[in-house]
Amino acid sequence: TLFPYTTLFRSAASAGLAPGAESDDDFGCVGSAGFDSAAMLSANVPVEEIAEQYLRAVMQCAADVVEPARLQAVTGWQNELRKRRQLQDQLQELKGSIRVMCRVRPLAAGEGSSAVSALSDSEVVVTQPGKDGRKTFSFDHCFGDTSDQRAVFEEVEPVVESVLAGFNVCIFAYGQTGSGKTHTMQGGADEAAGINPRALRRLFDAVREKREMAALGKGGKADDGWSYEVSVSYLEIYNENLRDLMVDPVTPRGQKGGEKKPASLDIRHVPGQPVHVPGLSTVLVESASEVERAIERGAARRSVTATKMNSASSRSHSIVIVNVTGRHAASGASTHGKLNLVDLAGSERVKKSEVSGQAMTEAQNINKSLSAIGDVMAALQEKSKHIPFRNSKLTHLLADSLGGSSKTFMFVNIGPSLDSAPESLCSLNFAMRVRKVELGKASGRRVEGASLQELKEAREREERALASLQQRKERVAELEHEAAVLRAASEQASGELQRQTKAAAEYRDTEEFLKQQGEERQVAELCEERKRRGSTRARC
């Protein structure tokens, strides 16, 4: 590495042309870094050491030049990201519709010829023989078979941060079985990571950035004093049953041994309120890595089976639910945002997948729930008064994302093979209908807090109310005491009255008895008198 510099200094020294400090400053700052070749040559410093010091000075100079440029690039990227988010939000608000993006996966070995390709970043074409021929579809964005995971996520990245402002965001992947939905949403490790892990990392990065900007006093009054609490849940909808993927399966009651299954859950939804699943596990998390580990454990519990069309076919719809609650310490304001990351099971034709038995039942339930999504989209497009969200557990659970004030993104995943062209056309036609659905302007859930003066006045009112309540309680206690005294006196008077009444009754009974006895004596005396007179007359 030092050879060119060593040769340079050796040649210059032998010719008596040793460069001075000023001529060393090719980068504009080498001299200021303390490098002086003339002085070192005069001091008989070895040429190798001079070259090494020169290289170090150049590297330090380059670092001093590059670091401001790097900071400027990072700031520019953040500003660009903010502008993209603002433009995307404006577009979403103006359209009030679901943003639909198409992704065509690469052709796999043994699939034959390709029938689907991306013409541009907004158009995809399906080419097949026969009367259908060539059909072109337009979407908000199209990704060809060479697109990577980073490019896909960049299309939804700006909206993830809006969850912190109290918005509901829903991102879901739709398509036939084997079209790459799980790869798009979950992906693999490192650069193969899908939307789920990337969105979670961006969410926590946004929380950290707000905290750091507030600490530096550069976040603005709107960003100062906010703290955020993030919780995550993970579930699947399998055969129209909700299963908690964050907990281990349990053996059904009444069975000994046998296959363990997750406990079944139900959905609660009050109009105007978020969808709620009582009993669903919710885990508080502090970092994206915690969430990713939890999701990895849950993904291992998801229902998967092999079919003719897909060796690892998902037999359930999986949903990662991330709730973010923000609180402002000074004003008491709060925000409540939610991020739904949905990996739908793929639609399939039983004739092609060649499933039977339990897998047949799974396919029927998958197709039924996907048809329910179609019915909901049709009703939303027609602005029907009744939207059939309750026709399936899937649409019921996504009611506040599909029919509420939510920012919703749909990826339609397409298999490119000619053999899958009919299914691809069905998916693309459905995506075109979804693109016409208008959900209305999205709004965040934010509860405004009060000012410090308002909080002080409210506290004083509360203290006055408590004092008044205490006085009333004391007065009630006094009245209760008086009432108790009066009750005791009344009971005593009542007892005395009863005694007097009893004595009077006994006196009346005695008086009547004596009167009766007197009357009986008078009658007896009268009878005796009559008998005496009668006996006297008889003697006469």
C-alpha cells in the first residue's frame, strides 16, 4: 500500500526536490493535519515512515471532508423521506382509496414459459394464446421479477411513521397460492427481510429519532415531550377460527394427549371503536428485535401443508397487530395508532392443488373468506349502506382497516407462469376493482390534552367539589344520627303506648268481669227473694 508514496518521496529526495508542507496539501488539509515532509527529510526521517505518516494524514483529511458530506447526505435523505411521506399522504387523502401495488415473482425452475411481466413501474401485462391475448393493467406501482425486498418496502416506508400520529395503517398481500405473498410480507434474513420486519424496524427508528431530536431541541414543539408504548399481537384465522400464535397450543378439554391446538378466540366490534379480540395475547416491546423474535416463534406455529402447487402452502391468514400509544407529558394529549400486517392465504383451485380431506376443508374456507373480501370491496365500491363485514372472520377482523379511516395498502402477488395465467388474471382483475374503492379521508385517533392552567383550574374545581362532597357527607351523617335518635324515641314511645294499651285492656276486662259478677249476684238475690215469698204464701 505504501509503495507508490515511498517511491515518490525517494525520487524527490534524490533529485533535491523534496516537497514542502504547502505542496503536500493536495487535499487542502494535509498541512493542517501536521504533516511536513521537508522537515522530516531534513531530520533524516526514513522515507517509509514519511510515506506512512503522509498516508495517515491523507486518510484523516479524507475523513474530515467526507463526514460533513455524509451528514449532509443523511439529512437530505431524511428530508426526502419526509417529502415522500407528505406527498404520499396528500395522494392518499386526495384519492381516499386503497393503494394497490403489483409484484411479479421470478419464474421458478420447471414452470415453463412466462406469461406475466412488468412493462414499467406502473403497468403489468399478461400475454397468453387464444382470444384473451394480451391484457395490460395499471396500478400505483408495479415490481418486476428482478425487484428486491428493499425496493418493495420503500413504497410503504413513508406511511409507517404515521402510526405514531394515531393513524391506522393496514398492509396486506393477496394472490394465488405460491405467488410469493409470505416472501413479500415476512421474507427471510438480512437483505431478504420482508415488509413485516422492515416496517417494525422503521417504526422503532422513528420513535428513537423523535426522542433524539427532542433531546437536541430540534424536533419542534409538536415533537417535544412525547413518549410511545408499543405492543404486538400475532394471530391466524384457520378454518374460520381465530388462533393466538403468541402462546403455545393447548390440548382441548376432555382429551388426553393427542394434537394440541391454540385456544379459539372471538371478535368484538362496536361501531366507531377499534376492532377488539378479547383474550388475545398482547406483548409490550421495546425494540424491533423483540418483535421479530416473537413473530418468528408465532410463525413456527402457523398452519402450513404441502400441495401440488406449493410445497409450503399457508393454510391460514396471519395478522400481525402492532398498537402504538403516544402520550404527551406536558399537555396530557394522547394518540392511538395501529399497524396491521396481513399475509393472506392463497386462493387455489382444488383441481390443480389436488388436495383432499382436511386440506380440502382448508381450501374451501380460504376461498370462502377471500370471496368475502370481494363482497366487501364490491359493497364499498358501490357505496352500499350495508357492508357485509361479518360474513367472515377475516373481513370482520379487518373492518376498521377496510371500511374505516385507515391508510390501506394492498400487494397483489402474481405467479408469472403461463399455466397460472387464468389465476393471475383473476387476481389482477380483483386488484383493479379494489383500486376503485374509496374509503374516505383517513384520520388519526388523537385525544387532545389540556394546558397547565386548565389542568390547575380543573384540579381546583375537583378540590372544591371534594370539599363540598365531604360537607354533604358530614351533614348526612348528622341527619342519620338525628334520625336514629328519633327512631329510638319513637320505639320507646311505641313500647310505652303498647304497655298502656295492654293495661287499659286488662282494666276493661276486670271492670266488665266485676260488673258481670254484680249482675249475677243481683239476679241470684232476686231469685232467692222470690223463692222466699213463694214459700211464705204457701204456708199461708
